[in-house]
Amino acid sequence: MKSWPSQKGRGVLCEKPEVKYAFIHRHRQAFSIQRMCHVVGVARSGYYAWRQREGASSPKRSQQAIIDQHVAKAYHQRKGRSGAPRLTLDLRDDGMPINRKTVATSLQRQGLRAKAARKFKATTNSRHSLPVAPNLLKQNFTASAPNQKWVGDITYLATGEGWLYLAVLIDLYSRKVVGWAMSERMTADLVCDALQMALWKRKMPKGVIVHSDRGSQYCSTRYQSLLTRHKLTCSMSAKGNCYDNACAESFFHSLKVEAIHGSNLQRETI
């Protein structure tokens, strides 16, 4: 008769019955089930009842394993930056019929959590005495043609060498970035550079409504002069109302969550 696996046997003696049953099942080809039940201190009837329960639950476990595999793949494709809502949409786009609750349960079961956003850094300073333009958009973010409405904003990027500021201009017709600039400092030059890129890319259009918040960079003499020189119309959000520039805010949120957060960003790679 084969010798009993003494080290494994001693270790399993202090475990729960389910662990003992699993141990017996793994070694059933080498040792007598009756003998193993006697050694680890469980009844054969208990072992066989456990076998029945395991057999009944195996289809459900197989289904869970398939779901977990797909959810984990979608999670890692998003580099761990998205939670159940976004992953549910991704999986549905791939043709998998699944709901948000199932995805959330799978993430929890696998110990997968979306990476948290980094700390907030203010990018708008509206405490100044510079002239402010009226709000011409009034949260109407639709456009019937290119170069009717542009929205601009500034955000921060945390890099290994410190903060980096990004200014963009988005055409509300295509929702594409038409101008952008980056700098270590949040100055009027930053937003002017982004505006000049947009003008160059769009071949100097006239009459565009260019909307932004009330930050000092957008109210600066240099930026306002640039708008006037190129016959662009300035529009600014109401004081303290982030919804007046929601399109730009949404773009920055997507950029950070889906492409930046969780990365070790270095300036030379940007």
C-alpha cells in the first residue's frame, strides 16, 4: 500500500470540512476514500454529499469563470482605469450580453478595482479685475457646421518632474481638438498658443464663437487682442458654473481616466 502523504495530511487536519473533502477528492486515485475520511476526521456520507453539491454547482461556476475571463480582459485592456459602467459597454460592444451588476460582481470576485483619480489642482483663477465676456453659448453645445463654436479650457497633468498644463480648443461640430498647447506655467501664452494652432489648422476662419471660463488667462489683454485681430467672438461661462463649459470638462475627464491615470507620465514621452 502506498504511504500516506504525511505533511499534506497533517496540514489538512485543522481545515474546514470542505477543504478536507477537496483534499480527499484530489488523492482518491492513490488512497482509499474510506481510509482518508477516517484519517482527516470526516464521514464518507459527508464527502459524497459534498461531491453532489459540487457537481450541481459546476455549470454555474463554469459560467462565472467565463464571465470573469471576459471581464478581466476588458479591465486590463483599459489598463485598470475603468469600472463596471464603462466595462459593461465595452463587453456589449464585443457582442456579450451582460449587465452592469454582473460586471461589478465579477470585478469584486476577482479583486479588481478601477484606479483612483489623482488629487485635484485648480486651473481657473477668476478672482481678477479684467473684463469678462457674456455667455453666448448658454450651454448650447450643438453646431450645424465646423468653425461655428469652439470651447477652450486648461487642465493639469501630473508628471514625474512636476505639474504640466494643457490647454485645448474643441470644435463643437466634430467634437475634435483643433488646437492645443502645453507648458510648465499656466499663463496667457499657453491659451494663446492653443488658439493660434486652431487658427492655423482651420485656415483662419472668421466669426467663430470661442467659449471658455473666466480664468485670467482667457481674460488677459493678449488673448483678447488675438481674438479681436482674427475677428473671433469671445464667450465666457457664468461665474462658478462648471456646466457652462461641460464639453471641455468631459473631454479632460475622459483623457485622464482612459489615457493618463495610473501611468508614470514623463515629460519626454508626451
